[in-house]
Amino acid sequence: MRKLFLLIAAAGLASSACQSASYEEVKLDNQSSYTVSCVLLFDSISKTLEPGKTASVNMDGGFHGFKSLTITPKPWVEYKQEGNTIAFTDVEPITLEVLSLFTDNVTLRAGGYMETEPMTVKSGKDNHNKIYTKTPTFSVSYTYPSTVNYRYNAGRNTMYVTIH
């Protein structure tokens, strides 16, 4: 009888071990100055972290990426993964200097990556802004066809834009 009990107990333990999931603790660390909201892949766990806050979640098999990631108010945060820690940090802004060769004001957009967007660019004036990407897609609203050329100067951390 004792052998039968041990056999049933061993079979039960083996069965439960095969059914258990391999959960790993994943730490989310918001080192940025913005609120970060995310939904983690596969487990669909939602988290919102205020600046300076951390959270730990147990995920099946560890971190697999984000189903969605929202930064409030703008997409000026990046994240890096080291092991099972995901750290959110601020993206360093790039100084934007814009020159328009048109005599009238034009409206410049960069897909939500400028600090002030849309930006009204005045002819003959200093037009400065901040941008949070080195590979923007600029668009211009103006009466006539226009072209936008830009170049990034890493030494000055400045992007020079010409609208003509």
C-alpha cells in the first residue's frame, strides 16, 4: 500500500512539473522624465510607469517585446534591455535650425518628432526648434511645390534644414 501511495505521489509531482510554466521576473525601470505605458507581448500585461518608478512582472519565458508602447506626451523615450531589466531613458534632443527660402511663412512637420509641431517657419527669421530623431520625414505646407533638405552635424548635435 505504501509503494502504491509513493507511486501515485511521484506520478502527480511529475505531471504537475510538466504543466508548470517557466515564468521569469521582468523589471521595468522608468528612468525617463515622461510617463510610459506599455503592453507586453504574449502575456498582454499592461503597465503604466510615472517618471522614476519601477515595476516587476512575471512573464512566461521572460521579455519578448512590446505589443504597444505609448510615451506621454511625445515619443521622446527609448528603451534598452539588459538581461531581464528594461530601462526607459530620455532621448537627447537635437537642435533644429530651419531656413526657408520662400518669402512667405511655411508650415513644417516631422511626424510628431519636433518639440513644437507643426512649426511655422518665417522667412528671414531665426527658426529654432528641437527634434528627437536623426532620420525625420519632413513635410511642408505651402502654396507652391517645395523641397526639404537636411543634414545632421553630430559634433554640434544640430540638424540644419533648408526649405526651398
